[in-house]
Amino acid sequence: MKFNSDTKKEPDAEAIGQRLREVRTSAGLTQVEFAEKLGVERQSVLRCEAGKRLPDAVMLLSLRQEFGTNLGWLLDGEDAEECNQIDTSAIATDLEMLKDARSYLERVIANLEKGKG
């Protein structure tokens, strides 16, 4: 998802509800079965699909874990490939930063062990 501090876009609950229904129906599940898999009440699924409320964090995490749902697509309708490219790029950058930090900390620990602290 792309966030711009200058642009505040309200989530489109109806569109999110339609995409949520698409996830459920593509899995061949009823609302009750879907709710059970997500660990939420059926009413939560019903309200979200009807566009009366937005999915909460529990539902979003469960959608990603249970169904592999791309949350950028679910919440914004973004192209899944575009979201994955953004995620992959961010993950690669974070990984490089963590490797650099680890290397630095290993040098600091080695120097402390040698008494050069």
C-alpha cells in the first residue's frame, strides 16, 4: 500500500467487503465456515461483507495466514504483483540493514571481549 501524508483516503468499506466476499467464495466457504477459520464471529464477516464495518487486525492477520490474502489488494484493491514488489523491496532493504547491524554488533562484542571497549 502506498501512503502519502498529504492525501488522506478513507477506506472504502463496500469495496473491501466485496473483496472479502471474493476471498470467501473462492475458498468455497459459507460465512459460518469462513468466520470459524478466521477466528471471528459470523456477524463480523456479515458486517464486513456488507460494507458496514472494516476488518479488524485479528481478521486481517487471519486472512493473510489462513488464505494467503494480499492485504494491499484487500484494503486498497492494489494489484497483487505491485504489492509484492513493494514488499519484497522493503524486506530486502530491511534484511541488509539487519545484516549490517549484526556485523557491527559482532565487532563491538569482539572488541569488548578483547578489552578494547
